[in-house]
Amino acid sequence: MIIGNNREQVIQNIKTAANNRDFTAKVEVGDPVMSLQQRTALVDNFWKNQATLSSKLNNEVGKILLDTLAKTISASTEIKGLKYLKDLPQGGAIVTANHFNQTDALTIKRLALKCHHHLSIVIEDTNLKLPGFFRYLMNYIGTIPLVNSPSYIGNEFPKHLHNALERNNWVLIFPEQEMWWNYRKPRKPQRGAYYFAAKQNVPIISTFIEIQDLPKLEKDNPDFYQTKYIVHVLPTIYPNPALNENQNSKLMMAQDYKQKVEAFEAIYNKKLDYDFTPWDIAGWRHNN
């Protein structure tokens, strides 16, 4: 399923960013553009509305909807490596994954359902303004919006993250930040997810999502094959109680990236190289 127009332009944007090693570049076309003041106001209103009766009802609907979507849209998703979660302590955790599709969170939701955990999803603030059905999802499926400002990240965001973890939720954070559509390779992560894991003293559930090409073409686009996902659960990463938050975040980030690179190389039988090739985009017929 392809969501969004201008896929060829997006791919060209990914090519430029990858070759420039600009791993957090925004590559999508037509995303909402808002000032910091507008984004802050948007998120403030989001949290105020969460306390209203209508929002509480919509959140219940949203949770059911998310479960349904995870079981239908991601029905073909496989999960490997559950052995690494066998000894995971009870309580909240932060999940990291590569970010390559508007619906890739459904694969992690499927993992959470299998492990009997609720999933909260950290999203970019402007996602609250996405059009149509996606706007509803972003507002009512247990998201935690993130405003890229020191004040919000230092004060408001930790409170909402803590509340989710206190409810024993898993919290999905994409450390690559921006979505690169159908991009197979793990990108270098940003430190936020690991800093908050260290600060909240919770483990990192490390995952890497494999994208396989299927032989069938997409119904609405003859340039792309359909794809299938496999979630690879990797060894869980724990903060070291002998280290401070800054030290822990750096070590946890390095370990997570190392695991994702090793998983990529083993799965695809390729050494990781960020020079762009058409193969980097899963399902693209130009990569054949």
C-alpha cells in the first residue's frame, strides 16, 4: 500500500540526503509547515483536549482502531527474535525501530499485542495536522507529540513519557526521526530515545524491520511491487546504574545502532554503505 504522491521526488530526496550523509533530512513532499509558536500551540491544545469527554471516547475508539489495523494491514508481518524478550522485566520500556513508512508503527503494535503490552507512539508535532483519517489517528491512538524546543523537551515531554511508562506501556520512538519511505538501511540514530530511557531507567527494546519485495505489483502504481515486513527483535539494552544519564545515553545509542547494522548485514547479506543505490528503496522496480 502506497500512501502519498510524488514517490519519485521523495526517492530523489532520499538519494541526495543519503549521499550527503544527512540522515535526519526531511524528504517527504507536502508535509505541514508550521512555526514553532504554531506547533507549540497545537500540542498545548492536544493535551488540553485529552481531558475532555469527547477525546476520552475517541481515544477508546482509536485504541480499538489501532488494534484492528495492526491485525489487518500488518497481518502478513512476521516477528522473529522473541527470545530476547523472554526475561524482560515487567513495566514500561522504550522501543526503537527504523522509520520507513507511514504505517510502520503497526508492525511494532503487532509486537506489543503479542507481548500483551499497550503501545504509545512518539510523533512529530506537525503529524497532528495531517489530512483526513491520519489526523484522527495521530490524535486518538495514544500518541505523545514532540515539539523540537528545549522548553518542551526539557519540561513537558518527560512528564507525558513518564506517565505512559508508569502505566507499563511500551513507548515507540523512532531515533532516526524523519521517515524515509521504503528505505531499507538503518540510519544513524539521534540520542533522545536513549537519554530518556536512561533518565526513566527503562530498557530499550531494540528492533530492526526488514522489508521484502513481493512479486505482485501495487494496485495503484506500476512502478512499485508490494512489500512485506519482518520485525527482528534484537537483544534488549539496559542502562548501567553505575553511569550517569549522559554516559548511558551515548553507550545505549551506540549499542542499538551496532545491533541494527549487524541485523541489516546479516538479513540482506550486504555490508552497510550509505552511497545510494536503487536497491535501497524496497519495492521500486528501478532497483531490478
